[in-house]
Amino acid sequence: MDEIINGCDNPLFMEPTVKLDLTTILEATGELQHFLDLGAARLRAEGPLPEKASEELIFSMADELEGHLRAMRVQQGSASISDLRVWTRAWIDERQEALTRGPVQGGDRG
């Protein structure tokens, strides 16, 4: 579990200068497939994109999720794996709902 955050002994320590290992968090919380499914849905909603734009869209989603997890941890003061699972799932569900309502807002593609 120490691999969740690169360069830090405590996996739940999320200072702004420490990069979260989002893949490990998604695997540990069981949300990796849901995140990948959301990414695929976002790409379908955007229509055909050049490879670079597709990559930027997915990376922007990861950055947004990381920001969300950091904000929730600051708000709560701590974060367990269970907390990360709940926060991640809520974030994914909100974006899935937004996709079904209409055009996706956000996700700067440069």
C-alpha cells in the first residue's frame, strides 16, 4: 500500500507536491475498471479525436480526479482506502450522469 503515493512513506499523506499514484489507488479501491469505462464513454462522446487529444482528455480526467481526492482529504482531514473508494465512486458517478445529460464540460485538451 506504500506505493499509492510516490515519494512518501505514508500512502494517505497527500501534500500538493507529492504525486498520487492514481492507478494504484484505483486498483486498491476496485474503481480502475469504472474509471476506464468512464474514459471510454468520454472519448465516444467527444467523437473522433487525434491520438494526442485523446491522451490529453484521459490525463485531464486523471488530474481532475486527483484534485477531487486531495480536496476531499483536506476537507475531512484524513483518508482511508474506504474513503478513497467512496470519493472516487461518487466522482465517477457524477461524470457518468453528466455524460447521459449532454455535452461534457471541462477536460482541457490544449
